[in-house]
Amino acid sequence: MISPQRRKEIIDSLRRGTVPQRSLDAFAVGLDRFEAALEEELAGVERGQGAFKAVRGEYGSGKTFFARWLQERAKKKGFATSEVQISETETPLHRLETVYRRLVERLSTSDTPNGALRQILDGWFYALEEDVLAAGDVVEDDEKQLLSKTNEMMEKRLWEITRSAPALAAALRTYRVALAEDDAATAEGLIAWISGQPNVSASIKRKAGIKGDMDHFGALSFLQGLLVILRDSGHPGLLLVLDEVETLQRVRTDVRDKGLNALRQFIDEVDSGRFPGLYLLITGTPAFYEGPQGIQRLAPLAQRLNVDFTTDARFDNPRAVQIRLAGFDLPKLGEVGRNIRDLFAQGSASEEHIRKMADNAYVDVLAQAVTGNLGGKVGIAPRIFLRKLVSDVLDRIDQFPDFNPREHYALTLNDSDLNESERNVMGASSVNDIELSI
């Protein structure tokens, strides 16, 4: 049973036309065939392995939904998660320092939905203190000795990372001292620097004996350190989602090639065991995996991600390095709509009335109507269908007792209902839709 708060979060997200952040199991459809393989892979990451998965699907097939559904499952196991949208301007893939920065900004745990680094670090220092006290060499009241011994233990835990990123250990050490001395300004500045933020003041960095800002290679070392901290603070690993990697196809050739090479490097590093406790997931369209502007431009990357999808989708191997989402058909679209209708009705004073006015037959008819207005393209219908179902139909039934959608509602779709990606997928349906430059 979903709590009223989470139910409201889901409905509010769908009303805005966005994918909810939590409780996706409540209306997930067609993902059960992946569950066993993904559980095995998450279990391997819990044991200290690294894992990589590529997800492919056309626009509207549910790639973002799948990624958030998997994040939610990982959080239930204690994982930290982060979802990074690859973008030409803000998070170019060839600049991993920007990817790392967004990773930390979106770092999430079951207790902290965003910006969880401080909570994780505090938990880590607490765990180190508990280990020091358990050894029996320090009494709890001796704060100075406890701080010293905790720093020593921190150095031991980070010794592998210190060889390649000594600045991380220095920043953590100084951050710990700043906390002990109630020096909030220094602590905030060092948290920003550890998070990969630029423009941290030189005076803050001098206190820690560090220089400059993070670069591409430093980001990988800091990620190693973050994984160590997560493990020691009770989190078995990190699920990192790189969403919309297909945007690489739309950038300049030199930037695209750098991004593809950075992705190959990252995957190779995961495979080599450099990142124990990391589950890396990327999403992209079939054109990104198969087209000339995607991974096929870099033969080593194409070889690593190659999977034969010529067989019937029913026999796809969910253990493969690349999996495909089949997308929606009308029966699945109707099923999701009925799940949302039931979720909306739960706890409402007009629950029975909602189920009666928006019965299964009506939900199916609305799904067909939305799809028909989109040229029969079911793949791009889910977001629009669920938004229309919630805001145009269910909300009105709930608020107006005499509202009957069969009598009082006629579906309309205009250009403002569609986002840019949906308009691009639909294309021109007639010659009148084609803009001519004169």
C-alpha cells in the first residue's frame, strides 16, 4: 500500500507530464522479465564487483522510467543512486569532471532524495569513530585523540585513492577538522570542492593544502574515493545512470568522438575492477547504438556493446550487456492507465464515483484516442496519455460530481501539449506541417 504522500507525488508528476521519482512499482508494466537478471547484477555489485548495462529504446519506450525503477530497487538494498542527463552544454560526456559534479548534485539515498553527500560523509565519519572506539585505544571523551585516530583510519581506508588523488584525502581531513572546530565556512567550501564545484576560494583550498579545480582524470579518482566512503558508511554501492547519451549524435564531430572515447574509457575502467561497488547504466535510442553518428563510430566501443537483436524480442537475454525495451502497445497503455486510475482513486472520498466514471472501457478508449491523435504512434503516447488522464479527466471527476467524461470531455491535442522530442518523433503528417523558408 502506497502512502498518501507518495501517491500525491506520483499524481503530481504525471499531472506535470514528468516521470515520478519514487514508487514506480505501483504502475510499472512489462519490466518483470528483467528483474531476476538485474537482481543478480546488483548482488554482484554488493559483493564488491563493478557492473555495466546499456538500455536501448525508442523515444517513449520508457528508458527514464526504467532507470528510475531500477534506482528505486537499488535504494531498497541500501545503494546510493544518481541520475545524470548528458547534455552538450552542461554535462558533455568527454568532460567527466562535469559528469562527476552533476553526479554529486543528484546523489540520492533512501533517506535523502538529493544532495546526499554531506549526509554520507557524516555517516562515514561516525562509522570511523565507532571503529576507533571499538578498538579500545581511545576513550570517547578524548576528542583530540579521537579526531587524530579517526584521521589515521581514514587515511588507511583511502590509501589506494591517495596514490592517485591525494588532494581528496587532504580535503576530507581538513573538512573533518573544520567540523570539529565549528568552522562552517571552511566546511562548506571543502564540501563544494569535493563535489567538483569550481570557483572555491583560494583561502579555503590553502587550508587543506590543495590547488586548482578538478579535471577529467581527477573525477575518476574522486569517484573511487566516493565508492570507498559509501561502502564504509553502510551503502553497498552506487547506481549511476547516464541518461540520454544519444545526445552525442547531435554535437560537433570532434566533441562526439571525445565523448565516445570517454564512454569507452569509463566502461573499460568499470570492467577492469577500478570501481568496485559501481553499477553504471546508460540509456540511448537504437539509432545511437546502430547509426553512423553513434557508437559505431568507435569500433572498440561498438564491440563491447554489441548484442544480436535480430531474434524475436521474446527471447532477448536480460543478462546481456545491452537490453532493449519493447515500448508500449495499446494493451500496455491501457493497463498503465488503469493502474493510475486506481492509484488516484485510493483514499479519495469519491473513490467509487471515480472508478465508475473512468471505468476500464473508458480508459482504453482514451488511450486509443490519444494514440490516434499521434498518428497511431503508441511509443510517444504514454506521457501525454497519462497527463490527459490525470489533469483532464480524473481531476475533474474528483472535483465536479456531475462531470461525465463521455459527455463533457472531448480530447484535444495541440502543439503546446508536445515537447520537442515528441514533435520531432511525430514529424510532419501533411504538407501543411512543413515549414518553408522563403
